[in-house]
Amino acid sequence: MRRTRFYIIILLLFSGITNSLAQQYILSQKYSLSFNSYHIETALDSITEITGISFSYNPSIIDKEKIVTANFSDQPLIQILQHIFQDPDFSFKEVCSYIAITRKIPGEETSDFLNSYIDSSEYFYLKGKVLDKSDKKPIPFANILIKGKNVGTISNLDGNFTLKIPSGCIRDSLVVSFIGYKTETLNVSTLNTDQIIAIEPVSTQLNEVIVKHFDPKLLIKMALNKIGENYSKNPELQLGFYRETSRQNKDYIVISEAVLKILKASYDHSYKTDQVIVYKNRKSPFVKSMDTVQYKLQGGIYNSLMIDLAKHPASFISEDYFDMYNYKFEGVTQYDNNLVYVVSFDQKPEVTYPLYKGKLYIDKESLAFVKADFGISPLGLNYATSLLVKKSSKKIKAKVLHANYLVSYSYQEDKWRLHHVREEIRIRVRKKYSFFNSTYQSVSELVITDSDSTTTSRFNNSDLIKSNHIFSDVRGSYDETYWGKFNFIQPEISIEEAYVKIKDALKENEKTN
């Protein structure tokens, strides 16, 4: 007998329920240089001798016979290099202590930004774990970044992380930071392949009189007015890693992952929106056969970008909604060795609409929003199901159990930048005349792993990911090497166990086919 499937669609459209990057330092520096009948390699050696800047490139891509004769007076290095090579297929990217020179591979639809990830340069593969120094418990979602650069990742729920560090960064520092902890700075050259990083919790007390009289609404207004100063007024090209998982009870239904190329629009309230292209992606062919209920997380990648509060203010930082919330100034903590104000909020009991409860973190010096950890308030959950869940059948009953969100920023090159977004929703579903419930949980997560401001042209609309994009099934071995030199979020233990099930199931299928 054919089984009837009932469909539930979770409408996690974040905005529906809420109301310049500086040029890279080395490439933007100006120099006065002169080349008189130099071969290209000799010209590069001359730049290194005069400026101390090193270059990394595959010698086979260089035209060794080409002669360069030119004089430059106080010109940016990027323009000097472009004149030397005079070929739009060449790209130049700052990678820590050197400039990577790459050339677009014929037949490959890769951008300048991606070329440094497909050339022959080496990288240091670091696996580690972030722990609380006092109780040795893992710290999830800690920021792990190369100091002063945009190369980085986050720790997962188990505190584990992996980071692929370009060889040119071997003399740089690794910075590990988390709200409420002292920032740990380590020399990359001293790190082990399985590094334990213990960070120390801090407590910062304010005078009780100050806390009592601090107006949290005024603080939020001041932070809103500072967005133009704290975040980039220029577009930025970013690399991101995205993972979306769905579970029925304790079993994974699907695991989808992708390396993304993101054109991050400026924060100057321009009409232009963020754009996303999927560079590489995969989806588990199956983990568990679906039950008689199916559901889908709506919005996906674009929904994650909408949780960028500095660009898309949520209701709890919108003056139009201030009267619907109770705010409390909680005091001061630390983030990246800077003092951070903490503001808690919750919707008022009389508000019959699903709003939010959580905490907002605002940098004391710059007044930038640096983190928000929030979810639909328990006071509003009873009203949330009708807005978040769309059912296709009257034979099922659904209830939203929770919908939580997390967004954090990192301070790189004099600006605050989006670093990590996570959203999680859990619903309980019961079929009519049945005593058995199923719990469904969807988690989507985005981390920005690299960025570049030297090439920021808008993408072609035909290349953009669609909201209903379906990732490609993976039919072979499911392992970390799939991502090559791209950074990714280390999977949690539960996901790794699901990977094993996928491999075992694929092997069984191969035997029976």
C-alpha cells in the first residue's frame, strides 16, 4: 500500500518576522619603482629587494621572455603588478606575508579570488580543540583567525576546529576569541597538528550605580548611529562555508554543505543586496529513510545572510519595536580583549506576537554590534507556529519548540565584519489519531573563511544561487579532503557518525547492485 507523505514547510524567513572594506594593506601601499628592460622575474626580484615583499607563484605561468620597461611614481603595488603582467587572467592576492600570483586556468570558471585556492601553493593543516581553562569544557563557536587577516573559521559544538593556514602565514599569529574570555594569541609556527587551546574566563564588574542608571535603549540607538563607521562602506568579496542539517528525532535525514563565493554589499544602506554563488557543494545521498512527514528549511543561505544585524536590523534593535520589549543593562564583559556592554531583552508579556529574547553585545569603544545570541521568546512561542510552519495537510499537528539564532563579527583591518551565523529550529509533529510524536530539527550555519576587496564586481544574475537550490548528491567517499584548500566547519561528532553510516550504506548498495 502506498504510504501518504505529509509535508511541513518551516518558513524561517528571518526578515519576515522582524521588521568599505579598506584595501588590503600590502597591495594598496604606494611605491616609486623603475624597471629598465627587466624580465618579469627580475622585476619581481627587484620589488622584493626594494620593498621586502615576497611573491609566490608557479614559474610555469610566467612568460620568461617578456621584457618590462616602466617608471612608477607613488603608485599602488596592485597597479604596478597589473602593468607588469598586462594580462587580465593574472590575479594578485595578499596571503599573510607574501603576494600570491595566480593565473586563471583555461576552462575553469574561477574568479581571481579563488585562484589562490587552486594553485600549487602549500598550506599548514591545523586541527585543534578550544576549552575553558577552568573546567576543561569545550567552547563552541569560538572565533579562530589569523591575526590581522580575514582567514579563519570557528569551533563546532564539541569545541573542535580545523584550519588550513597558507604557508606564508607561518610567522603570523593565531587568535582565538570568545565573549567573556581572554583572547589567546599563539604563534602559528609553534602549533601542533592536534592543538589544545585553553582560554581563560574573565569577569568585569561595574559600579552598581552605573549599571542601574545605564539606559540600554539609548545604547542601542548610539550603536545604530555608528553602523556607518564600524562596518564597511565598500563591497567585499568573501569566501564562506555553509552547512545545513536536518534530523528526525536523533537520526540525520540530510546533510548539505557548500563553499560559497559571496559579494557582500556595503553597509551604507544602499539598495544593493548580497549576492551568492555556489563554488563547490555536496549533499548526503541519504542518511535515514524519511518517515511519513517531510519538512524543509526555507530561506537557506540567503536567510543566513539576513541575520547580519548590522545590515538588516532585527526588531529588538529597531526603535519602531522598542515599546514591545523589556531591556536590561547586564554590565560589561570582554571580547577580543576589549570591554563589551551586555544588554538583555525579552518581549513584553502583553505582546501577542512572536518576538525575541536574548542578549546583545556592543563594543564599548566603537559601539559596534559584535554579537547577538537570541531566539523566539517563550512568551511568543504559542504564536510562532502559525507564522513559521506551513502545513499541507490537516491530518498533522505541528508546534514550534524553539527557534534560536546566533550572529558574531570579527574585527579585521579596522572594520567589524560578519564572521559567523547559526540558526536552529525544532518542531514537534504528530499525526491525527496517533499517540506518537516526531521531533524535527534543522540547523544551518555559515562562517566567513576569507575575504578580499581588490575585486568586487557584481555577479551575473544567471550565476546566482536560487532560494530553492538543491545541492548535488555525493555518491562516493564522504571525507574532508573533498574541500581541498578551502576552510570548513569541523563536523560535530554526531555528524561524523552520520558520515560513517553514509559510507557503510553506500558500500552495501554497491554490493547489492
